[in-house]
Amino acid sequence: MPAAWLVAAAILFGVAGLAVARVGRAGAPVTVVVDGYSEVLRSTRADVAGLLLDLGLDLRSADALTPAPATPLRPGLVVTVTRARAALIDADGGTQAIYSRAGTVGELVAAAGIRLAEADEIWQEGALVAAGAPIPPVKPTSAPPRYARARAWVGKEPAPIRLSIRRAVAITVDDGSVPYLLFTTAPTVGEALLREHVTLYLGDRVQPSAGSRVSAGLRVFIERSVPVLVTADGRTTHTRTRGKTVGGTLMDLGITVAGADRVVPELDQPIVDQQEIRVVRRTDVTLVERRPIPYESIMVPDDNLELDQQRLAQVGANGEYRKRWRVLYEDGVEVSRVLLDEWTAAQPVTRRVAYGRKIVSRQLETPEGTVSYWRKIRMYATSYSPARSGTPKSAPWYGRTRIGLQLRTGIVAVDPNVVALRSWVYVPSYGKAIAGDTGGGVRGKWIDMGYDDASYISWHWWTDVYLLDPPPPASKIMWVLPNYPPAGFPYRR
């Protein structure tokens, strides 16, 4: 076996040496260009076919040669060889290898006998290319051969072109109108619809789902949603729905409707594009209105309680009057109110304050001696004289009091409802006096100290006034004194 291999090698090298000798001997100079690589040679061959034989260029049927193989060699002749490109085409589950001088990708696929449908795709080196895309050209080089006997084109064969055919499959799309065919190479339903510019909204439903794999004969159903405007529970929402009726739309959106609620339009109304739906929440409640009945306060006599003393005999309490209403609310706003009934739930309790009517006489030591009094009243004191009373001197009653006395020291003006006229009083720093006059501004716990013009002294302060014994008849006594003037009265004459 080794001997046979040596014999074959000797024959091969012998033939190659002979060919080189034929080309290398003196002969007609010709230029050989192979795939753009050029070299000037001398050959003793008679024609182009012999020259190619000497160069070891075994041409394929798809290769191009100019001039023809039978062309005689002559000095200056240019022989051009364009070798076909190798291509590996993956299609229909197999790989096909061909050689072709096609100018475009589509021509190369056609040269392989592969028929393309309209939606089929051609991919080259991982990128989608059009059928009319040109085949990448072979870039020529003028670099000198690495070895003396090697030719410029040796080892410069063009790299094979790798193509992949993706077959489009037909799927049927039912969009709610007329179904139509769609040819696609997309791997999923969603991508297939996207490539065909089929717009999907968030509320639309696609069956099979958008992530499902595409297969030949697949039928895709698109249930379209419509835009609606829904107002419910204080919010207005722009959304889309696949509901066919108002009720179905609300169910689709998860909006519940109670028995008393009102829906506009009615629940069974069909949905149209841009439908406006309003859910009015209705609440029917019973309210009880409570209104207080103010209690009254009364004064009651107590003969065992000392005069000018008071005690609370009975605490007052408000009563309560009730009304029951049926109130209807729509979206929290009251729209109607009907009175069901009304009644007094509790009667008011009268506040009773007992006032004393027990008269106790007491002694008071004064600069004028001891006096006996039956009542002491804190009163606001002022003073006046005939000239200061506002009566003209020409008047017949000038200087006269209410009981007809000539005004002087020892006569005071009082409210006869508080201090009986012609009764006696004692006023510290003034002395004993008779209640003998009245005045338009003198009322309640107010006393006006009388003077003649020569001895007038101005009074403007609070003082204790003692009502001297004997007390008047019970019918003439004001058992509960008025609160006038009030404490801190700022009166100035």
C-alpha cells in the first residue's frame, strides 16, 4: 500500500511539472484573470482550453469564460475566468448546495429551483434580505503570490453564501366582519397581527392568545371592544368593553348595581361606539330628627327661706320632639324627603327656683344710733338737688318730691316697686331718709340721694341700703329683686 501511494504521487508531480514546463517555456504572452486576480503568462498551447488545462482550472458549467475554449492563443490575449459562487440554501427542511453566478439573492434561490411565495422570506447571515438584494461582490486583490509557483488566484475562491428560506403560512383572521387570509412568517399570533398592522386595543380579546404559535390553517378570532364613558361612584372612566349591552358592559368592568340603583341608559340597551353610561347610586334611609323642647324656669315662693335667698328646688331638663323621615339620596345628594310620623319623645321638666319670703329683722349700729332693718339691698347711688332735677324754677312743682315734700337732705328717690314710698331707709355716709320721690331714670336697684342746692354732694358708686322696720304689707314687697343696674354699672351723669 505505501508503494502504490508513492507511485501515484510521482505521477501527479510529474504531470504538474510537465504542465508548469509547458506554461513556463517561451511562448505567446497572455493575461489570465481569475475572479479579478490577474497574472501574465507565456504558453506554448495552441488554444485557451489547453492553457486552462495547464493551469489546472477545471471549470464548472456555471463558470464564465471569455474568450471561448477553442480560441487560439496569441500575444496580448486576455483570458477571463469568473467562477460561480457557492451557495448553501436551507429550505423546506433540507440544505441544498449550488454554484451560480446569479446577481441577486432571488436569482440565486431561483437557480436552486426553489419557488418563493409572495410572503416567504429570505434570510442571509441572520438578516432579512429582499429578493432583489445583490449578491455581495468578490473583492479583487493585487497582492503578489506567496510562493513562486503559486498563481494569484489560488486560495482566493469566494466564500459560500448561506441563505435560509422561511415559508409563510396562511392563517385566517376573523375580525367580526368578513374573515380574511393572512400569510405570515411570524412565530406568534401577536407578532403576525403586528406585522400586518392589525391594531389591537387593551379591551380586545384574541383567540388563540397573542403568544400562541402560528401554524398553517390557524384561525384567529378577534373580539373587538368599543370605547365607552362610564360614570359611577364619583369617578368617570374612559375605557373599552366587549359587552354587548349596558348591563354586560358594567359586568365586564366589575361595576355592581344594587336593586335601588338607577342606570342610564337601561341595562338591556345595546352598546354603541362612544357610549356614555351613568350609574346613579340610590340610597333610601330612614332618619330620625330630634329637636329639643326648651324647659321653662319659674320662681316659686318659700316661706321657710330667708328673704333674698334662693335655692334650686327642681333641676330643669329639655324635652325632645322627634320626626321620622324617609330620605332618598342619589350619589350622596338628597333628592326627596317624606315625613313618616312625629311625636313628643320626652316632656320638658320645669326648672323651679325657690325664693325666700321669710323676713328677719336685724340691728345695725350707725353714728346716729341703732336702727332695725328688715332688708339690705346693694344699690347704685347717685344724687340730685332742685337745681339739678331738670325742672324750671318757674314751675309750680319746682323742688317738690313725688309725695309733695320740699326736696332736702333726708329724702331719696327710689323705684316704688323696690322700695315703698313713704318707707324709711338708712344709707351709710348719708343717713336716715324717707323714700319720698321717684325719677324717670331711677328704677330697679337704683337710689338717688336728695340734697338742697346749698349742701349738694355728688354720688356715683355702689352702696348698701337698709330698709328700716316695719316692713310693708306682703303685697307691697318685691320678693325677687330685678338685676338692674347690673354689677359694675358704669353709669356717669
